[in-house]
Amino acid sequence: MANYATNNFFAQTENEKDLITIEQFIEENFCDSNIARHGQCVESEFYSKWECPQKEMDELIALLEAPKRIYIRIHSYELANEYVSFRTFSNGVWNIK
């Protein structure tokens, strides 16, 4: 059985269409997601196998209308294997810390 990582996701943009795209993408691709919308921000918590779902995040970025105008941060952790990751996306580039 695979261990599941918890992902705390935050995105902020002035592009309304991109906010809707993010909400739909999370709902369609991740089970047991919780999504909250606050003005120009979307926050979510969802699960993925083992680690941060980078492949899916890259797919999401490819769907956005204005990827260079969005800020995303995702904190992923899976405590049983002592896995922790913190990533940000801004100006069209991922930064993994």
C-alpha cells in the first residue's frame, strides 16, 4: 500500500479564468480535496502518492492562461517516511526549497 503525502496548496492571481481552472483541476485530479476560494486566492489540501505531485502541477501550469502572473506555493509532507517538500512558482519558474 502506498503512503500518501498531504499537500497544502495556495495560488494567487488576478486572472479569474485561471482560478477557475485551478479549482476544476484539483477537483478532477485529487481525491479527498478541500478547496477554499478567497477573492484572488485558492487554497486547498489534497493527497498524492508518496510525494509532491510535480507532474500534475506541471500539467496544471500548462493549462493556465497567464502562468507568468500567478504565484503558487505547495507544502507537501509524508511523515512516515520523513518526507517534506516546499515549492513555489512565480514568474513562470518553480523554486524547490
